[in-house]
Amino acid sequence: MYPSMRSSVTASISLCFLSLFSLSAFARPATFLQDFQVTWSDSHIRQIDGGRAIQLVLDQNSGCGFSSKHKYLFGRVSMKIKLIPGDSAGTVTAFYMNSDTDTVRDELDFEFLGNRTGQPYTVQTNIYARGQGNREQRVNLWFDPAADFHTYTILWNHHHIVFYVDDVPIRLYKNNEAKGIPYPKLQPMGVFSTLWEADDWATRGGLEKINWSKAPFYAYYKDFDIEGCSVPGPANCASSTNNWWEGTAYQALNALEYRRYKWVRMNHMIYDYCSDRSRFPKPPPECVAGL
Ligand SMILES: *[C@@H]1O[C@H](CO)[C@@H](O)[C@H](O)[C@H]1NC(C)=O
Ligand SMILES: *[C@@H]1O[C@H](CO)[C@@H](O)[C@H](O)[C@H]1NC(C)=O
């Protein structure tokens, strides 16, 4: 609703106060350019809604990518994503945190693998800790992630790493350093996203190829929210137990979250490296029950 001509001056003054107020009262979510920069193919990332949302484009010329301007050591990152609709087979949309180091890499991955129209999107997650990855899990989404925006979140604190789809934890990796299991905690990580073509492996193991006659493909992102200790930044931030993401409510899944987590594992998980005996005749230590 627009103010009438007569009151437009007062209206714009009060609107101005209003936006000043909301800026300080609700500092998050941020606009794209506050926290992020384009890293790959400027022409394929379009800002919309005054920079509060973006459109990522994949066509035969290029995919695209962006990254956070800063790195973070512990915190919570979330964004709302609306994936490519219809025939998205062969496309991969990724949202991940990465230490950006070659040898001793830490990485927390969400990868959305497209599919033929009507077939479910697969979310693959992976965790690299102190240079070692190979911890893939796959879940088929129980809704159409292209019909609407959904929130995808990575929580990373001293106690565990949790991947959430909306309010549902789909992946949990506990800090079991005491049992000799590597946990990412020394290196800050940046936040990254990419949209690209990977039809040699993404959909049904590479059987389903991308249909370029459907291009360009579009994915949408909004509500960028990074809360964590930025590095460089105050040196004592990451170890402070006062950070909200280290609080009691975030140290373990609550009963409801745990039920949801079990539900996903029972009904929607299609692959778990922990039970892949051809790759791991002896299950990796973090997979052993009770950890
Ligand atoms: C695509 O759909 C097929 C058939 O329903 C399913 O087996 C597969 O897990 C889905 N996801 C991918 C990435 O192939
Ligand atoms: C690719 O898309 C075109 C146009 O919609 C369609 O006619 C064709 O059958 C599709 N090819 C495959 C392999 O799905």
C-alpha cells in the first residue's frame, strides 16, 4: 500500500525512521553484498529485490559461484534456497563451508543433485575433518524444493555439526575428539555456493544427462544469515562459551529434533557411507554405534 500524495512527506520521514530502527533491531538477514562476493561468472548471478535475493544461472556457457567475504570459526550459517524446477537432471547446486586450504582441508557440504521432472531431488552431505573426507550421506527430499524456498542450515560449534533442512536435522557429526576422531576446529571456514553441470555423476550415477534445451536453469537464494566468529576478528571469540551457538540448547539435539532426525534416517536416507561395506569393510570409527 502506498501513502496518499497528501501524506507522502510524513510517510517517507517515518519510513526512514522505521528502516533505521529495523536495521539495528533486526540486523539479520543481510543483503547479498554485505556478506558475499561473486567468485565465478558475474554475468550469471543477478541481484534481485534490492540485493536481498539472488538468481543463479546455469546455461551452456557457464555456471556460477559466490563466497563469503570473511571466514568464520564456529557459528551458524543459513540461507533460503529455491532449487531449479522441472527437469534439473545433471545439475548440482551446492552450499558449503570450506577452509580453502589444500592439504589439511575442513569442509561441510550440502549438495543438491537435480533429477528428472517428478523424481526426487537428492541432498548429499559430506564432512572433511583435518583433511579427510569420504563421509557421504544421501537423503531424498520429502518435498519439492523447487516449488518454494526452504531453509538450509549448518550449525558448527564445539559440540557437534548439524545439517538442517528447515527444522529437520538430516545429519549429525559429533565432536568425538576424545575418542581420537578428527573434528574441524582449528581452521576458519568460508561460506560458498555454486551452481554447475555435473551430469557425469550427479543423477542416477551419471545415467541421466542434462537437457540443455531446458536451459537456462535458475536457482534462487535469499535470507543470507551468517552468525559466527569472523577471522580475522577478536582472538578470543571462537573459544567463548558466551556465543549463543555454543549455548545449552545447541549442544545436543533436543527430543523433537532427535525424533525428526530418526524419521529422516528411517524414511528418506538412500545412502550412508557408514553402512557401505564395499568401501569400508570395517566401519569408520565415527560410525560405530553410541558415538
Ligand atoms: C532421482 O530419481 C531416481 C528415481 O526415483 C532416484 O533413484 C534417485 O535417487 C534420484 N536422485 C538422483 C540424484 O539420481
Ligand atoms: C529435452 O527437452 C525437450 C524440450 O522440452 C524435450 O522435447 C526432450 O524430450 C527432452 N529430452 C529428454 C532426454 O528428456
